[in-house]
Amino acid sequence: GNSDMSADTSAYKMESQAQAIVDMLVMERTQHCAIIAHSMGGPVAVNVVELCSARGIHVELLLYCEGNLDTEDCYHARALSRHVIHKELWSSDVIHRRSAVLFWSSVWLIKTSSTETLLPRLLALARPQIGA
């Protein structure tokens, strides 16, 4: 709750979060990985797999659980995005800082899910053959 939080709201886009993960994998010289994604992590994971492929990192497994594939699946994010943050967005008050992160992550999640491209992108990912 006291970590640095970006005042740039685009940092909370699914693509930005995925890029941060892939940057860490590259920094750690990871060649193979497994990804387990839940809820908002689902859209982030699709981006991670796509970016890993482009960087030569082999994703051995993607376990995608309840991942906001469309806006109907974004119940909590829709509820959070309706709230207005009344104090300064990046206040020193930890509770309000956390609220801002949840708010902007929810806004970007809804935008990502509403494009209706997430499911086709997920289905287009290379699927390993059993026994291969």
C-alpha cells in the first residue's frame, strides 16, 4: 500500500501491466514460463503471452480463470469505475491511493473487455498438443 504509484493513469492499462511483466522476465533472462491469470489478470496475461512470443520467451502454460472476456463479466470493475475519487488522486492517504489504482485499473479493464477482441486473441494463442 505504500509502494510508488504512477500518476500516469495509462500505467494501469492491461498492455502497460503486461509490458512491465515481460520487461521483468527479460531482465531475469527467462526462457520458459507458466502464467496463471485470474480476473483482471486474464486480459493482462493475453498481452503477456503475445509479448513473450515476440521476445522469444516460451510460455509453457496459460491457465486463464474468470478473465473478463467481455463487459458482462466485468461486474466488480464496472461498480468500481462508477465511483468518483473526491480527494487528490495521488494523496498521501494510502486508502485514497489504493482507491485510485483500483479505479483506473477498472476503467482500463472495461475498455479492454468492451473491444470484444479479447476472446479471439485468447483463442488465437498457440495451444500445445498433448504429448508433443
